Amino acid sequence: MRTDGSVACWGDDGQGQASPPPGPFEALAASGARSCGLRGDGTVECWGAEASPIPEEPVQAISGSCDSICGTLDDFRVRCWGTFVR
């Protein structure tokens, strides 16, 4: 993540994983062939393989691991999305 909040990715882009959307992000999380960025208004935008579903509620923080990404919601619940979410 650059100092202006934009994202620079490189490497294999076979599933769009190196093609982030424009605009500023507050935080990033990567997982397998997918990445997600947290915007200042609490929305999450993902790119790459299996980028959805994305929480419709505001997210406070995001984290990625293996094949899923999780976000902490306003009420401290955790919502995860990705390939191996149970």
C-alpha cells in the first residue's frame, strides 16, 4: 500500500489478483489468489479469485489467511469469506 492509500500489486495476474481497484484504502488483506482492501467508510472491496461475498455491514479491520479473509464488524462480530469458510 502506498502512502496515498493506493495499492500496487505485481506477479501472476491470471485471476485478477494483481489488478487492484483504484482509490484509497485504509488496510489490506491477502489470501491465496485474492486480496481485499478496507476503505475509510468501512466498505470492503476485493479483487482476484472468488472475491465475494463481501460483508454489507461496515468493517473495522480485515485480516487474511490461507484461503479466507475475515473482517471485524462494528459490534465486534467477525465475518469471513473465501474458499474454505465454514
